[in-house]
Amino acid sequence: MSKIEIRNFNLYYTSLHVLKNINVNILERKITAIIGPSGCGKSSLLRSINRMNDTIEGVHVSGEINIFGKNIYDIGIDVRILRKNVGMVFQRPNLFPISIYENVAFGLKINRIHSKKNAINEVVEKSLKSVSLWDHVKDKLHKSALSLTLEQQQRLCIARVVAVASNIILLDEPCSSLDPIATQKIEELIIYLSDQYTIVIVTHNMQQAARVSHNTAFMLLGELIEFDKTEKIFTNPSMNETEDYVSGRFG
Amino acid sequence: MIKLSPKLSQKLSYLFLFLATILAIIPGVLIISIIIAKGWSVFFTLKFLTSMPTSGMLKGGILPAIIGTFLLVIISIFFVLPIGVGAAIYLNEYSKNNLFTKIIKLAIINLAGVPSIVYGLFGLGIFVIYLKLGVSIIAGALTLSMMELPVVITTAYGALNSVPLSFREASLSLGVSRWKTIVHIVLPNAIPGILTGAVLSTARIAGETAPLLFTAVAFYTPHLPHSIRDQVMILPYHLYITATQIPNMEENRIFATALALLIIVLSMNFIAIIARIYFRKNRKW
Ligand SMILES: Nc1ncnc2c1ncn2[C@@H]1O[C@H](COP(=O)(O)OP(=O)(O)OP(=O)(O)O)[C@@H](O)[C@H]1O
Ligand SMILES: [Mg+2]
């Protein structure tokens, strides 16, 4: 069952044609990796799935992205609801300079998902538990979020997304600012979360894609070259470009 | 031409730069020390600051002028902050980068260069005469706020602009609307910069006479203002008339008035600088 269907999707930065006729089905509760050399359009594609590209001046798109059968580029789509359902984690942890608690509660309070303090406390605790951060921070919830290590900050970013009850999580090179041990821990978390969430992860790191993902999309110069089971992409790809890339011949 | 050894020319240029610096600060130091020297004796008979002028301003204090200056400046802030911050939010968060925006930005920069007497005449035309506010505190405060506007917009724009894009992205990606992102994330992080800018622009206009000459100022008032429709005395103008228009004025009283004005302006600058240092140190991004 596919949750995100991308159909004939094109994206332009003013006149620069960055995504060229992308077609792909992203499966529910699976981890899909997007790989490809720098500048091939991975982030642009990812940011199309929650319409974060709308915030950049001069961006226009054509084609469809259907999430649960609804084209998110239709007129009348409430972008706020879309972005709440399709959470995003960025390359560098981008917490607000407020407390750990307030970071997780922010989306809940502002979006009025909950208004009672008890309900908010409960969701904050649950979200922090689901990213295995609760035990570490439960005694310092009101300390600044920026006092945490980078790995913990990235976990907290994920908790913030989990808290607003997203069911899709997009991650754009979430480990690129982390050391190998922290990277491994975040990878474990991503795998754990895939029980409940549909996850799309952009990565530069092919080992990472191989380790965590079920399916892999390989992109080159704005085109989706190949999309298949991860083992297939890394052991026996159908396209020569994919073969060249995963065997490290360029990129 | 005589050839100097590199070492000597190095020393000479150092000496020149040092002298230039000294020369630059001498007037400031002189002004402040002369004002303090001549003014402090009267200034510290504290009654001078807290009483009404008497005997045709030859005696008594400068209370109404101090109050007038404060009233004008504080009321002007109430007008200039919402409008200035609103404009800055529009320019920084909403406006597209097109010709219209460029023209607006250019206009704002140029407004800051309009001579203050022109603002005074404009205030006379618009607020005093056309809006029938009369020569009054409210007309003067409105005129001052027009003068402050370019500086407040520019500093608020800078403060908003320095809030990292990643904060906005984080908030938007959680499904928070653009407006709520501005209110809950961008503004709180920009407020220190906005307030510092507002205080600095206030300090700059607290010593202005020209914009108030036709819009707010009274030569002499026998009592403190009762409403914002009253005229007021203000420090810089009081200083001017006591120095030039009143015969037999005791010189130390003039300097004491100058000292009061100086202290108000400098302490506002000082507050702004301290606030800026404090917020910089406590800023975590
Ligand atoms: N805001 C923008 N304005 C104009 N062009 C952009 C913008 N963002 C990206 N591009 C261009 O779009 C193309 C794809 O960029 P994108 O960031 O999607 O690539 P990427 O695969 O994520 O690269 P990386 O691996 O370096 O993150 C690049 O050529 C880039 O220069
Ligand atoms: Mg990228």
C-alpha cells in the first residue's frame, strides 16, 4: 500500500529545472532512502512532500504528489494541516532557543492540538520516550534545549515532530552533523520509528541508506534514475548510472 | 624627497593616527567637562530639577521642561513602535524582492536624511493645522515619531533579519502558520534588537528642537501640562531661550540645564548599550 504517490512531478527555481518528471510510490511504514550526488535535487524532492518549498520565492511545480489519495498541491489544501501530518527533520538540529519542554510543546500549543496542561505534559512525555530521551531529560525539562548534545538535539527535533502526531517523517541528512556513534543511535531510532511512521530519508551516506532503508531511490541531475528494494539497488541495480554511483565510481 | 627608514615612517604614521584620534575626541571631552564644571553647582541644588521656574525664569527650576521632554519622547515611542515594527515585519517577512520593495527601502533610507526642520514644518501643516490638534504634546509627539520612524524601521528590520532562517523553517514545518511563526518565534527573538533601536532613536530625538518648534513648544508655561492637548516646555528649547532671550540670566543655570539634557540623552544611550551587551551575551544562537 503506498502512502505517497509522486506523479509526473516537476520543480523549478524560477527558470532552473531542478526536478524532472519524477514518478515514485513511497510505501507506508517503510523507510525510503533518497540517494544521489550533491545538487541532484534530493532536498528539493523531500521539501516538495511537505510543501516547504513554498517558502522559497520563485519556486513553481507541476504534477501531483498524492498523500493518502489526495493531491497536496490542489487548491484548497491547508498547508498547515499537511505540514503537521508530514513532519520534517533538518540537516542541523534547529531547536528553538527555549526549554526542552517548550520545544516539544510548541507545536501542540500553537496548533491548539491540546490546551489542557495535563494533556500537553502527557504528550511531551510520550514523545520524549519514543525518541529515548525521556530518562535523560526528565529532570531538566525546563533547561535550554540548546544545552543538549547535537545527537540529543536531533532526537528532540524528532520528538517535536512526533508530538504533533505526524504520520510521515521526512529527514534531510539528519546525521550529517553527528559523529559515527551518534549516527548509529539515530539510525536505530529511525528503524524503531518505522513501526509507526512512514519515513523518507535523504542521505549522502550510502552505507546509511543500505543499513536503514527498505527501499532506495537513486537520483541524478534532477531525474529519478531507479527506485527499488534497497538490496537490489546496492547489489544488482538495473541501471548503469546506479551501478556506477553505488560502486563509488562518482559522486 | 627625504627617504624615511621604514621604522621611522611606521612610527610617524602611528603618531599621526593617534593624534587624529585625540583631536576627534577633544571637542566632546571639552563640552562635557565645561558643562559639568559650570553646571553642577546649580544642578545639584536638587530643587533645580524639581521646581517650576520663577521670576521670569531667572530663578526656580526646570521641572516643566524635563517633564515636557519626557512626555513627548515617551508618547512618540507609542506611535513609532507599532508602526515601525509593522513596517519592518512587512518588509522582512512578507514583501517580495521586487522594484516596489526596493523603492520603499530607498525611501526609508532617504527619510532618515530629511532635515528636522522640514519634519517640523510638515508636522505644523498636518497635525497642528490640518488635523486641528493645535500646538500640543500630541502634535509634537506625532511629529517626533515621524522622524524616528526610519531609524526604528531600519533597526527593527535588522533585528528581524538576524533571527536565523532555521527557526522559521522549524516552526513552519510543524504546521504553524506564517503569522504565528512571526508572533511566537521571530518577534520574541528580535525584541531585544528592536527595543535597543527604539531607545537609541529616542535618545537621538530627545535633544531636538526643530521638529517641535511649531508643533509642541511653549516659551513658558505657568503650570505642568494637564492633557496631551497642552503646549509644553522642553529642555533644548528652554536652553536656547535662557541662553539668548533672557537678559541677566545666570550663566551657571544655563549650564545646569545643558547638564540635565546631556544626562538624559547619554543615559538613554548608555541603557541601550548595556541592554545590547546583555542580550548579546544571553543570546544562545
Ligand atoms: N533556493 C534555491 N534557489 C535556487 N536554486 C536552488 C535553491 N535550492 C537549491 N537550488 C538548486 O537546485 C538544485 C538541487 O538542489 P538540492 O538542494 O535539492 O540538491 P541536493 O541533492 O539536496 O544536494 P545536497 O546533497 O548538496 O544537499 C541544485 O542545483 C541547487 O543549486
Ligand atoms: Mg540537500
